[in-house]
Amino acid sequence: MLHERLSSIYENVLRRNAGETEFHQAVREVLESIGPVLGKHPEYAESKIIERICEPERQIIFRVPWEDDRGEVHINRGFRVEFNSALGPYKGGLRFHPSVYLGIVKFLGFEQIFKNSLTGLPIGGGKGGSDFDPKGRSEREVMRFCQSFMTELYRHIGEYTDVPAGDIGVGQREVGYLFGQYKRITNRYESGVITGKGLSYGGAQVRTEATGYGCAFFVAEMLKARGTSFDGRRVAVSGSGNVAVYTIEKVRQLGGIVVACSDSSGYVVDDKGVDLDLLKQVKQVERRRLDVYAERRGGNATFVPGRSVWEVPCEVAMPSATQNEITGRDAELLVRNGCVAVGEGANMPTTPEGIRIFEEAGVAFGPGKAANAGGVATSALEMQQNASRDSWTFEFSENRLQQIMRDIHDRCLRSADEYGMPGNYVAGANIDGFKRVADAMLALGLI
Ligand code: NDP
Ligand code: 2IT
């Protein structure tokens, strides 16, 4: 339920951003948590902090023309939403997927404000992307697209202004082409302008692994708070991209057994535990589909086309594909099958109904803002290394990541406790993330 004042703010957000349903959903979730904060801090309401947070500081939409290998011309749309820079330069990834439109970029940018705040590091919130579909495109087509995209984006970004990174459809390959074009146009080797770079040109150890590793660390903390661990537990992971692969790797190191993963064609069940080397070979090296994984795995794994991975019985669910992939029905099924913890590697993968069902069933639920913050936190560590022309070891960087995830976990619990919602990580993450941004906005005056 929304507090009366928040309800009128929400109505206004609906009116001013018509049709942007994912953005509405993300805003509503935050507003539902922060009612009690306004009671304690009337100064936030007086200076209209919430209304200001819901309005991006700047939104950029641009044309991205490019030519495919046969010489045919294509026109895509590019976006960068610079949402909030109270804590630092706008920071957040770029998503290349045919479903991208302003509402998706705004929901992601809005989430990013609070997530970045929760890390405790000096980064503001932003997000961008394009409706470009990289599937089936050649290396050269992807490179030409990235170059055209950056030919417009370069004028809006900079290491002290706005620092993009990867997201769905944008990994190290794309970041390389984007950075190369930025460097060429500006004639500046400005490493800190983008993160997720390769190790040979300013990238940081552990950034590739960070979101998945961080999510596994976060879930390990939630389990520990309940006196248990990953040891011997059956885990289901959705997706088989960057976040999913490194979630699987760390869950295994922590003693869990990942019995299923998926992609947009369906899922595989592999009762003995997913073969990570084979998964990396098929999905990352060959860029092929999961049916190929099952085929090569012989009798050990089964590929189930077109169905939801959440029908596989598991004790821990780690959604790592996309938004709204766990519906109310999926959540009911997961609870019935004995799921005790959920860690969101993806952004907003659980619908509001799904979250309600998990909460009512007492499932430990780690929202994306907290659970997947390890990716952007390690991006901030990459920026630190770029600024000081330093590079840290894998071990040192992984320890930093683990400590950051522990701190986020503890901060969520502390804020949830303080506002009378013990154990509620959704409320804790929203409240804690909000307060830091709100305090900085107050201090900076009406800008
Ligand atoms: P990738 O592109 O590497 O992988 C995405 C995976 O999700 C693929 O397996 C893809 O399947 C699947 N997927 C994507 N869209 C859909 C869809 N509409 N329906 C079904 N499956 C889908 O992306 P990432 O791993 O980087 O991102 C995954 C999630 O994690 C996203 O929600 C992203 O916002 C979030 N995230 C990413 C971070 C990062 O550092 N990369 C940081 C924090 C959050 P297919 O291969 O068939 O397309
Ligand atoms: O959703 C996210 O936090 C990301 N895609 C990573 C952002 C970043 O800047 O590393």
C-alpha cells in the first residue's frame, strides 16, 4: 500500500511517463518501501526529493544507422538516460536487445540509482542501450553497429560525466569496439570512460565474474543469517549469459549443485550439476544454444524447449536472465517445490506478485538492487584502478567484492530492522539506497 502523499507522486509518474510499464513497476516498488522514511524525515518531502528522483536529469535518444554485410542499411534507436548524479558520475550498463525502448532503459536507470548508492561507492545512476538485435550478426556487423552507436554517444559521456558498461547483449567484445571508437573520435586514452574492458586495455580483474560471484556471495550471506549454507543444496539459475555463468561458477565453489540453467529457447536440467567448461564453450565461445549443450553432454542432461526453468525443483533460485521472468505462478511452484532462498542476479526478474508470494512463504528474498550490485561495484573498482593507473590482483579484487557484498547485506538488514520490517531485504535495500541519495541531494541544493 502506498502512503497518501506517495500515491499522488505515483499517479503523476504514471501520467508523465505513459506506457512505460517497467518504469512504473520499478518506481512503485521503491515508493512502497519508503513511506516510513518520510515519517522520520519531513525534510525529504519538503524539498520534493522523491519527485526529483523520479525525473531523470537528462534523457538522450538518437539514431544509429549502420550497414550489414550485404550492404543493406539499418536504422536502430539508441538511448542513454542520465538519471541521477548526486553521488557521482552517472554509472550503468548498455543493453542491446530488440525489446529495448525508453521504458526499459528508465526502469534500469532508476534501479541503478539505489543499487549504486547501496554499494557505498561514489557512483550516480544511468542506463542506456539500443533495440539492436545482436543475434545472428557477424563480428563485423556488431563492430560497425558499436562504432555508429558511439559516434553519437561519445559527446555525452566521460570519466567524470557518465560511465557506461555492459548489460544484456553487451559484453567484453562490444565494450572493446565501443572504447576503440571513443578513443579514436576523442584522441584520448580515457580508460575510465567505460568499464568491463578487456585486461589488455585497462580492464580490471574480477569485473567479468563480479555480478555472478557477488550474487552468490549475497545469497551465501542470507543463508548464513538463517544458520545454513549452500552446501549440498540444489540450485536453479536462469539465463546462460555473463551473470548466469559466473553465478554457477561461484555457487559450485561454495558447495551448491546447479541442476538447471536456461536461455531464451528453453532450459536444460543436468542432475549431476551443470558442466561449466562445456557451457562456456557452447554459449560464450561458439555463441550457440543450449540444445547443443545437452547434445554434447550425452545422457546426463535434458533440453526442454520453450518452458520455464522454474519448474525444476530447487532449494535456491537465482534468476539471471531478464525482467519479470518469475511470475506469481512460478513463485508458487518454487515455494511448493521447497525453495528457501532467491537471489536476483538479473534486474527486477520477479513480478510484484512473485515477491509477495515469496515474502508470505518466508523465503529469503534478495532483490536485484542488493544481490546483483557486485557488478557495478567492481566497475567502480575498475574506475579507481584506471584513475590511479594501477591494477590489482584477482585475489585482492575478489576479497574487496566479497566484503562489499557482506556490507550491502548487513546494511539491508539494519535498515529493515530500523524501520520495523526485520528480515525484509526489499524494504532494507530501498530505504538504505534512498537515504544516501536523498541526503546528498539535500546537501547539493535545488539543482
Ligand atoms: P547476457 O546477454 O550475457 O545474457 C543474458 C541471458 O539471459 C542469455 O542467456 C539470454 O538468452 C537470456 N535472456 C535475455 N533476455 C531474455 C528474454 N527476454 N527471455 C528469455 N531469456 C532472456 O546478459 P547478462 O548476463 O549481462 O545480464 C543478465 C541480467 O543480469 C540482466 O537482467 C541484466 O540487466 C542483469 N545484470 C547484469 C550485470 C552485468 O554486469 N552484466 C550487472 C547487474 C545486473 P539468449 O542467449 O537466448 O538471448
Ligand atoms: O545492471 C547493472 O548493474 C549492470 N549492468 C552493470 C553496470 C555497470 O556499470 O557495471
